[in-house]
Amino acid sequence: MTERLRAATQGDLDAMLGIKHALRVQREDPGAGGFLLGASEPEYAAMIEFGVVEILEHAGEPVGFAIAARDAAVRASDLWRRRLQVRWRGLDPASVEHERVAYFDQLAVRPGVRMRAGAAALALRVVLRLLAEGHRHVFATTVLRPIDNRAAWGLLARIGGVVVGELDEVHPAIGPLVSAVHHASADRILAALDRAERCGGPAVRRTLALARL
């Protein structure tokens, strides 16, 4: 196996910025395979220091990364402060506030890298780390409008994620936008993993083996 996952270090900053640049949003060419709004170098450095950040390597070279924010960072974030602005459906935000929550922020794999199992395992490794730390709820957002970025929807669904609302936002790269809010509880994640362990084929088992802590 030429792929491996490992925790990010500050030495990975240049590689992460390079992947971000390759996935930057182009207004005139949004593409069909997803995009990354990304962050600045200091923000990535802070994420490595205080968040959950995993690196996907292929043949010894970083080709992808995934980032999540822990409970304390989520509760200090603008997204948490604006949770009452979300047009919720099927979830009362008050029902999760007494438990540990996390935010899956970014999943990025360099364009042209053909490693579906590696990308899925990268995302799953971050989720497993969050559950191991006691987080009970994982949220994520994906852009709906003006660019419909559904690249991660299938992956989120496979770990028990469902769309629970929409949020109006403004981003410097693309201006006003509408994001879908996704939610996966620890119970749904564990149930999805149990089904995958029992019923998954060789590709699924390879993904699970790569993602295990």
C-alpha cells in the first residue's frame, strides 16, 4: 500500500497551501469536482496546532488533507454564534448544545490523484479521532449557491450525515452564498461503520483499514 495517513505538522503548511491553490474557486470555471474555499497560512497553522488535521500521503508525498475543529473552537466560532440564523429542518440545535460538537471544515485531495479509498479514509480518520475524543455531533457545510458543490455529499451520507438546514453567508472569494448544513451524530456514524464492516466489499474494507486509528 503506497498510501498512508498521519497527523499534520507545521512542516506540512507548504504542501497544504499548494493543494489549496490547486483547488481554488474560479468564478468563471467552478468545475464539476468540488472546490476549496480554504484559509490563510496563519489559519492553517492554527488549525494544525489546535484542531484535528490529517495528511494523506501517496508514495511519501502529501497529496491531501482533512481538517476539523474541536468543541471549544466550534463554540467560539462565528458559525456557532449564527446558528439561530440557520434555516433548520429536522434538527433542533438546542438538542445538541449540551453535548460535544465538532465541525468538519475541509477535505482536499490534489486534482488528478486517483485515490477514492484514500480520500474517503482521510475524512473518516478525522471523524474517528473526533469520536475518540468524545465528540457526539459532527457538522459540516457545503456551498449550494451560486456554485452547487456536492462533491462531499456522498461521503457525508455514507457516514450517516444528513442535510439539516441552510445558511446565508458571504465569502471574499465568491461573495454571497448559500450553504447546506450537514449533521452526523456519533450513533449514526457508528451504525454506518458497523454496516460497512459487515456488508462492504473489498474497496470498503480497504478504506476502513486505512482509516483505523
